[in-house]
Amino acid sequence: MEEARKRRLTITGFILVISVFFAGFIYSVFFTKNEDSYWAYFKQRAKESKAIESPKLRSDINDNVILYKDDLVSVGKIKLIYRGRSGGNFIIGVIINSLDPKMEYVHQIPVRQAKEGVRLGGVSFQVLSSSSSKIKLQRKEQS
């Protein structure tokens, strides 16, 4: 009789613990702000990894480089990803293959500084034109 009671309490306790975890999961999925949730973070990381999987190759480093939002473009030994504009800054991700081909170094570059010139991954660029969906860069000569 005593064993049956212990088993019943153990099963009841287990079901209660699982219920609490399930309720916490449901609460976190449906009642947290969308931008603060782990799901939004996961979707952003998934989008970034898709960009890393399919680079557009560029053989001539002296060309003007057009970066479309969230597209990866290879320029010499680096890869660039334009992430858009935020608060007067251009957001550009740089992947340096020789250091870590899966790590994106995000640069927030003020618009004025970008018009004068900026160094990304050891290569100097100048912004020729930009919009929210694309940016046109020109490689500057090293001095």
C-alpha cells in the first residue's frame, strides 16, 4: 500500500514539473515581445546563415561593388554583406576568410565617414551611392 502511494506521488510530481515547464514555454512563445523573443533572434541568424551559404563571386577587385541588402558578395579575400541603414549609419558585415569564414564582423559606419572613405577587412572603400536596399562602393587605392 505504501509503495503504491509513493509511486502515485512520484508520478504526480513528475506531471506537475512537466506542466510547469510547458506553461513557461507557452508563455514565452506567445506573450513576449516579438523583437525580444528567441524566435526573432533565431530567424535573424537563419537569414544570415543563408547569406553566408551563397556568395556572389567577384573576380576583379577594382570594380565598383554593389551590395544588395542581406546578399553576400566576395571581394578579393573578404566577403561583404549590406545589412541596411539604422539611425544615420550604414551597417555592413565583413567576413574575413583567412580568420574565420563563418564569423561576420558587423560595422556601423556613419554616413559622412563612409562618403569620405572607410576600411573594411583591410580594403579601403568609398560609398558612391546608397539606399535602404543597396549600397554602391568603390575600392580606393592604398596610400
